[in-house]
Amino acid sequence: MNLKKNILLLASMAIAQLGFAGEPGKLHISGNMVGPCDSVKIMVVDLAARNYSYQNTFAVNNGKFDFAIPMENVSPVYIMNVGKQNQRVVLYGVPGEDCQLRGKWQDEYFVGGSNFYQQYDKMDQALTPTQRALTSFVTECQKMMDNGVSQDSVMKYYQTKAPVLQEHHLNAQIDFIKNNPQNEAVATLFSDIPVDKVHDLYNGLDNSLKNGRMKPLLDQAIASADRELARQEQAKNIAPGKPAPTFTLKDIKGNDLSLESLRGKYVVLDFWGSWCGWCIKGFPEMKKYYEQYKSKMEILGIDCNDTEAKWKDAVEKHQLPWLHVYNPHNSDIATKYAIEGYPTKIVVDPQGIIARVVIGEDPEFYTYLDSLFK
């Protein structure tokens, strides 16, 4: 169903009024959570690098924990109950702030603390009714499947109500952003806003918010929206019969490798990443087909959203015998090819014209190769 897990962040007024002298470059996190827990794992997400910038594990004593972690920019933070699957708190960490957690690991929990989390509380209280309605409906659908109702029937039921509930929640988010242009917490909503609305909502924010400590987060949202809008526009040109966009990237040895240099035979552009489970699952079948048809085609693996080290390690670990190039974060190749999911395989004919586009690890790709080369 691909809906984000509901996160209830309700601050207690007593805690919110305590105040906190923030330590620059660090986020202070304390908690008193009910439920079995010996330790918590902290993971800070680097949105720009699409990786974790910090990971550590801290002891929990009688449900209580208290620590400070390094934090340079406003970033998502995962606070995970070690050993308890799906018991976690997900929130945005802000350097110099104090985050205080109270509640139950397996149920509703509350976030309080210093200034940012007081503002988050105001936002959360405004959004809770529509979020709860959406979450309750998802829970209802899950119970239907648990009780033996077929997945097809549940999905049909889901599709009759979910769009309306999602629209109500989106409208609540948009209204809150418009009505609270100085509230720092609204910056955390921009990743959920449809890309065609991001610029208008951003333009309505107060300059103090756009140019303050939330600026990196807002800039990231604007850049992400711009990439998606460009991808949607470019998608019109990524179809059979259209010329394949040219590019040059570094191969596994650090040498330039261009798509044009492979003219004269069919080329399969495989957009993948070491983090992509379905990409990895597809490698055995790809190896078999590469061995069978390598005299008639070449596969060019285009790594996405990896560090260079992880890319090279994955190529070696999985013993991938075809050509590979590294796609750095500042490259626009994924936008040029309108990539919306991984893996994506694009077959380019000997003249450089797109012959086929297959999204996901789909048997249709291999059926196509058989029809093409047999």
C-alpha cells in the first residue's frame, strides 16, 4: 500500500515549558519509554548523500535513555528499539535542540522538548485528525487480510476510500503550511507535498524560515521537486523509437566510457544500486542471458545512489561480468532517462535508438531478449 507509517508526535506541555540550553552541533535526545528495551540504535540520514551520516547504539535502563549525538544539519533521525522489529521513532533532528520522548514503543508516543519540538507539537495537533483517519483505514485493511479476505478484494476496497483520505490529509498539510509561514516544523512536510505544489508553497514562507536553519532542508526539497518535474518532462522522450540520450561516465577503472562508443550492437542500460534488493535478485538471470547473448549485446550497468566504494564492492561481490559506470550524485543521467524505479532496463539498438523500457525485475525483459536474438 506504500503509505508512510503513522508517527504521532504529541508534546506534553509540562516538558515543553522546561527549556533547554542547546549545544551547537549536537542534538540532545532523552526518553522514558514503556516496553521491553535494552538498547536503542540511532541512525541519522544524510539527505544529500542519501546515506547514513551517523550510527550508534546506546544503553537503556528501565526504559530511560539520555545522550547527545553530532548533528550538522536538520536531518531525519531513526530511534530504533534494538531487537524489536518495527518498534521505532522517526523524527527530524535539529542541531542545538532538546528532544524528549515519552510513551510506549509499541503504541502511541509523545515528543516534547525545546523550541523546534514545541513548534512540531503545534503542527502535529493540527494534522493528527486526518492522519489518524488514514492510519485507521490502513489498519482496517490489514485486519481484513489477517482475517482471510483476499488481497484483490482488500485492494479494491482500499482504492475506493484511500484517495479521499489521502487528499484530506494533504489538504490539511497544505493549509497548515500556508497558515504558519514562520513555523520551522513545516519544512519537514515538504517531502510529502506533490512536486507541482512545492514552489508555490515555498514562495509563501516567511523569509526568516527560508533563510534560517531550515534552509538546507527546504533547498533539498526544492531540488528534489525540480528533478522530479524534469524527469516527468523527459519521460515523454524515453520510449521506443526515441534516440537514447548520450552520456559519458567513469568506468570501474576510472576511464571515460560513453554510450556512443558502444554503437553497432544492442546495449542494455541497467540502472541499479547495491541497496536495491530486486536488482540483486535479478543478477543470476542476467548473468545467464549475458553469457548466452554477449556476442550480440552488451550490458552497461549504471550505478545509482551509491558511494563509489559501495558500487565497486557490489560489482566484485556479485561477480558482474559486464561493463559498469559510476553515476555520481551530481550527475543528471537518471533524470535524462526519466528513471522512476529500480532496477530499470533500457534496451538501445545498434543505431542508438531506444528499443524497449522495462521497469522492475520483470520476466518480460528476458522474453524480449529471446525474441530479439533467437
